[in-house]
Amino acid sequence: LETTKQNLVRINDILIELESQLEPLAQQAETARRYINLSNELKGIEVSLFLDTIDKLKTKLDEVDDQTRTIREQIDEENRRIENIKNKNRSKNERLEFLKSEMEEFRSFVHNFDSEIEKNEGHIRLCEEKINHLTANNENFGNDINSIKERMSALELDIDKKKKRLAQMSRDEERFAELLAEAEGILAGIVARLDEGERLVEEAKQAIMDKQDSLSDSKIRLNNLKNDTENYQQLKSRLLEDIRQSTLEVDRESMKKEDLDASLRKTREEINLSKNKLNESEHKKGEIQKALNEKKSKQENMNRTYNTLESRYRVLLDMEESMEGYSHSVKAIKKACQENKSFGQGIHGPVAQLITVEQRFETAVEISLGASLHNIVTDDEFSPKRAIEHLKRNNLGRATFLPKSAIKPRTLDQSQFARLRQMSGFEGIASDKVKCDKQFSGILLNLLGRTVIVDNMDSGIQMARQFEYSFRIVTLDGEIINAGGSMTGGSTGSRVSSIISRNRVIKENEVELKRISSQLKKIDDEIKTTEIEFGSICIEHEQEQKVLSDLELVRLRDENHVAAIFENVRKITAKMDMLKQQNDEIEGQIKEVKSESDKESVKAKAIEEEIQLLKDKVQTHQIKNKDEQQKRDELHTDINDYRVSVNSIIESKQSVLEQIDMFIQEKNSNTANIAKREEDKKRNIMRIGELQDEIQGVLKKNVGLKEEKTGCELKAEGLAEERRVLEEELSGMLDRVTEHNSTIVTLQEGQGRIEAKKAKMESELETFQNRLWDEYGLTYGNALEIKCEISNVKATQSRINDIKSEIREIGPVNVAAIEDYSKTKERYGFMKVQHEDLTKSEEKLRRVIQEITSVMKKQFVAQFEIINKNFSMVFKELFEGGFAQVRLADEENVLDSGIDIIVQPPGKKLQNMMLLSGGERAMVAIALIFAILRIRPAPFYILDEIEASLDDSNVYKFAEYLARYTDTLQFIVITHRKGTMEAADILYGVTMEEHGISKVVSLRMDDGMKQNAG
């Protein structure tokens, strides 16, 4: 709906804008139609007037041509005489040219020899640099091998040391095992004797108890005190033994720590050395990466330049092939020549395709030629006849033809040329700045032989005045001073054709594309070489990283062992302190028991005297048994010591075996590294030999090249002497040629005066032709198609002035207003239809939204009531009573209303949920979740620690309630609470047995396991 409103606003704005444009455009379109009608009438009259003037000038030019023809015949006679003299000396000239060619060829040979020698010397330097690089690599390999061998020697010593220690531990283990077996045998005998002695004592005691009932209470107390004393003594002995064992264990851990500290120091030194190598490798890698990136960036720039240039080249090539810029008639003739070879016989093509111009003079020459660029050059008058018939027959327009047999050259006389060369601003004759095939030189001189190029208008005006406007002058920017004084100039605009420069630009682009392609190939080779070098350094860098990583793992393992030892020693020390404290407490208790026993002995002394005989008998057996008990206790102590020693030795042996395995693995790795570096070293030595052989071959080749170069230089000196003699002989003929040239100059001066008159008329003719082209874009042939008869020139001129006055009265004209008015009117109608459609769409959308809102309110209220009932029920089940409800804060605005949650836990007042404790709020939230879940349950839920803030009793309630739904629903519960875990069917846990490596453990809980967990 909002989009429709925005579209309506936008279309209203567009309609207002279009309405404001329609009326002005209608007026402008009417003015434009009137202007076009007047312009077309003016064009027809002016073009006819131009053609009438051109025809009159052509008639006068034919008369002047007859006068100049006679003078040309006389000049030709003098030229023939000069040619006879030149023919006599032609053989000498040919010999002279041959000598020049030979000398140039020898110079070329010498230059080629120098280039080849320099190239070979550069190759030698490159080979020497490679040899130096390979030698340096071999030295580095040697140093690496020595370092690895030193490390392997150290490893051998460590392995021998550990093996000796392992053997000693095995001997100690056997000794303690023998002692343990012997002590256990002795203990078995003592236990048997003690059992017999205790039986006799018990019998005697029973007899005493039968006879002396009166002393039983006292005896019992004394006996209890005695037993307490013995128990305390035994406990004290065990404590002292534990203290002794802890001291031994601390000593063993200290020995382990010393070994690990030595290993750590060595590992850290190796890590520092490896880091230094890694930093060097990283630096070298960065430099190569930087160089590679620079070369790739340069390659990308060159590729972009190449693609842009190639695109421009193809566009120009397509334009040249399709003759873009040429008139339709010229294209038709060219196409007919290509399709029919016999038709094209004798037709060479338009002037623009037959000439090439220096870039600096392109504008001047193009403006000078004007419509003549489209003139078609032929061999004779018959070819144009055939082409004109083809144009007429197929209604393809008109074209101008230049037969070589009919077109005569038109040039400035020598005196004028000599004066022009002395003037400032003179750039040259236009025909001299244009290159073409020799057979077209007459055509070129006819078109441009009497056109002078100057640097600017000031120089051109000064020059025209001095020569009385007798020839045409054109500036480098294209301004023209015609013969007779008329001037043409201004902006060339986009209409000026670029067909002259097109061939030049195509050739320049071809050369540039070849140059860039060569550079791209060179930089591709450089990138490949750099990438190979980069790959090599990357491999080396990865190897260094692996070495460092292995060392870091060794260091980390040793540090973990040391930390474990520290922790173990700390625990043992804490245990020893606790044992000593317990020992002190036991000694105090022994003293207390002894004091009580003494008191009881005094009290029972009188009674003991009466039963002394029986007591002596009992005491005799007790003393005997006590000695056996003491021996038994001592043997128990020795047996425990032996067992502790055996277990300690087994653990130490395991640790030593692990260290030996680690040293052997490192040794094997070092052996592989030595073999690899030895192989690389051999490969480099072979490559050095190949490069040295290559250098010797190039040196021998250079010696031969230098000898050939010396021979060429000697031959060139002999040819130079012969050339000098020939030049002296030819200088004599120049005097005779000079005499004939003087006669020719006199004739040419007369010819110049006639041709000046002719040039003035030609300039006027060209001026009118150029006006046809500049003002109406018509050639002479095209203009004939719209020519009309002019009976009265004055009346025609008067009509031209009237039309121009009417055009001036019209004022500025927007010719495009006709088409703009049509398009704007059409767009206005389209927008009106769109406006009506959008208005109808807006009304429909409003009705649909109202219907949807009504349905949403009904559905929301119905579902909300169900949730409220479910919430009350679930709340009572979880809290075992209480009251809960949800209600709308604004019942009038159902869809935008907030929701209040009102709860009353059992035994509390009715209050807002936010006034409850954190655990109570969590339980309320859980109740609301299950209330919503009951409406439309999904098959699968994920609960993330929603019971985290509950106490243990509520956790069990939550878990039991969750289990009610497991018949139809599946829950994944993320939790740290024991009660939730006990109720689960399957447990998944994540452990980390090793640093950085996680492991998932799963456990399926059956009913028995759940009961045990509970």
C-alpha cells in the first residue's frame, strides 16, 4: 500500500511536469516546422546559385589550361635534354648506389656482430650469477648438515645415558622383588606362631576371668587403655613411614626435574636458532612476494592497455572495412569493384584511401581537400563512364571521378616557392606533406599543388597579401584563405571526417599492439621465473615452520612435565605437613592414655597381686606374642617399602623409555634431512658444471664473431674509397644540368603568371565547392540532384535575402521539439492510464488489509484465550498450586497491545512477574513456553540452559515435566544441571583429553542407570 501511495505521488508529479511542457512544446514544434520549410527552400535556391557560378568558372579554367599546355611542352623539352645528360652518367650513379648499399650492409653486419657479442656477454654474466647462487646454497647445505650431525651426536649421548639408567633401574627392580618375596615368606611363619600364642593367651585369660570376677571391670579398662596405646603406636609408625616415602618421592621428582630442565634449555636454544632461520626465510619470502605482486600488477595494467587498444583497433578496422564516413555512392562503387573484378578494372578508389598524411598536417590537408576526399581516382575516362552508368542504373546517387589521363598537375612556380621558403610561418606545400603512390602524383598536385600550409592565421594573412591572393592558404588548425581573398574558418565540429587519419591510427595501433604483446610475453616469463623462486622459498619456509613446530611441541611437553612435577611436589609437601601434624596429635593422645593407664594400674594393683601367678603365665605368653607382633609389624613396613620402590622404578622406567623413543624419532628425522641436503648439494654441483661448460662455449663463439666483425670493417673501408672517386667524376655533370635548369626557370615564371590567374579561378571554384560542403554537406555531384533553373539571378538573390530575414525573425529554433512534443504527448497519455490503475489498486488494497486485520484479531483473541488456560494449568502443575494468567494491556487495540503476566505462587500474594525471584521468573517463563507448546507442538525443540537459575528441587520438577512430552516430541537440552541429565534418555558430553583436541562422548541412559543416578 505504501509503495502504491509513493507511485501515485511520483506519477502526479510527472503528470504536472508533463502538462507544463506540452503547450510550450506545441508552439516550438510549429515554429520548427516553419523553420524547416524555409531552410529547405533556401537550400535549393542557394545550391542552384552555387552550381551556376561553378559551371561558369569551369569554362574559364578550360581556356587557361590551353595556354599553360604550350609552356609545359617547352619545359618538357628542356627536361628531356637534362634527362639525356643524366642517362649518360646513370651507370656511374648505379655503381655509386651499389657502393652505398654495400657499405650500409657491412655496417649492419658490424652492428649485428656487436649486438650478438653483447648478448653473449650478458648470458655469461647470468651464468656466473647462477653459479655464485648455487655455490652459496651448497655452503648453506653444508652448514645445515654439520648442525644436524652435531645434534645427532648429542642425541646418541642422551640415548646411551638413558639406556644405562634404564639398566640400573632394572637391576634395582629385580633386587627389590627378591627382598619382597623373602619378607613375605618370613611373615607367613610369624603369623602362624602368633595365632597359636594368642590362642594360649585367650585360654589363660578365660581362666583368670572365671576366678576373678571382681577384677573384671578394672582389667577391662586397663586392657582398653593398653589397646589404645598400641593402636596409637601403630598409627604413629604408619605416619612416620608415610613421611619417609613422601621424602623419597620428592627426591625422585627432583631428579626428573633436573633432567627435564637440561632438555628444556637445549630445546629452547634450538627454537631460537630455528626462529632466526624462519625470520630470514619469511623476509626473503616477503621480498619475492612483493616483486611478484608488482610484476602481476604491471601485467594487469598492460593487459588492460592491450585490450583497450585492441578494441579501438578493431573498431577502426571495422570502420575502414565498411568505409565509414564515405558517401553512399562511393561505398556502392567500392562494393561493386570488390564483387566484380572486371567492373573494378581501372578504378583505384577514393582519394582518402590513396594518400597518407603526417599527423601534424592531417587537419590542414583534410580541410583543404574537403569533398575531394570522396572523389574516385581512375586510370582513364572510360572507367568513370562505366561507374556512372552503374550509379544511374541502380539509383545509388552521384560521385565525382578523377581520371589520371585527364587530370593535370597544378603547382606554384619556382620563384613563388623560393619566396615562400623565406617567410615565417611557412610549413610547406600541402602536396609535399602527403604521400601516395607515384602513379597518383598528378592527381595529388592537381588537388593540393597550389595550397600552402602555414602555422596560423596571422602568417597566412601576411603571406596572402604579399602574393596578392594568387593561391590558397590553409592553417594547421584548418582556417582557409582562398585565392581571391575570401576566408573560411571556425569550428570544424564533429562533421569533419577522420578518414585520412584512420589508416595511420590503425598502423600505429598495430605497432603498439605488437610492442605490448612482446612486453607481455617478457613479463610472463619473468612472472613464471619469480613464481618458481617463490614456490621454492615457500617450501623452505614450510620446512622451517615444521622444524620449529616440532621443537615447540617438545618444549611444551617438557614444560608440562615440569609443571606436573612441581604440582606433584607441592601435593607431596602438603601431605607431609599434614602427616607431621597428625603425628604430633597422636603423641599427645599417647601421653593422655598413658596417664589414665597409670591411674588404673594403681587402682588394680591390690587385685593383681592376688592373681599374680595367673598373670605371670599370661604375661609370659603375651611377651612372647609381643615379640612376634613386633617382628610382624617390622616385616609389614619392609614389604610396603619394597612394593613402593618397585612401583616407583616401573614408573621411572616408563618415563625413560618414552624419552628414548622421542630421541630416536628426532634422530631418524635428522638422518632424512641430511640425505635431502646431500642430494640437493650434488644436484647444485652438477648444475654448476653445466653452467661452466655453457660459459666456455659462449666465449669461443664470441672469438669467432669478433674475427668476422674485423673482416667486415676492412671491406667497408675499401668501398668508401671507391665511392669517393665516383662522386668526384659525377660532380662535372651538374654544371651542364644547371644551364638547362635556368631555361626551365624562365619558362616557369611565365607559366606561373598564367597559373596564378588560373589558381585564383580554381580557388574561387573550390570556395564555392567548399561552401556547398561546409554549409550543406553536399558534393558537386550530390548538389546536381536538387538543382533548379535560375532565370533571373537578381530576383533569386532577392528571394534569398527575404528567406534569411524570415528565419532571423523566427529567432532560436528547437528542431527536436517536433519529436519531443510527440513523445511527451504519448508519455502523458500513458501516465494518465497508470494514474487511474494505481488509484483503483489503492482502493482494493485498503479493503484487503481491513479484511486481513479483522481475521487476525479474531484468531489472535481465540489463541490467546487457549494460551491463558494452558498457562494457568501448567503453572499449577509446576508450582504444585497457585494462580497464573496472561491478559492484554489494551483490549481495544488487540494487535498492538502489550501483554501482562500475573502470577501467584503458592503461599504468596498475587503480584506482577517482575517482582518474583530469578528462579521463580524462570519457572514462570518455562510454564509459558509449555503453554504455547500445547497449542501447536513442533516435533523437535532445542532448549539452551533455560533451567540454569533454578534450585535443585525445581530442576527435578522441570525435568519430570519435560519427560511427559517425550512420547510425541523430541527435545535437545543444553544443560549443566544434574537433575536434567538424570532425566535424559541419551547424554552427549564434550571432553578435551589433549590440549586443543575435543572429543564427543555419548551415553544411553536406561531405567536402572536413572534410578542409580537418583
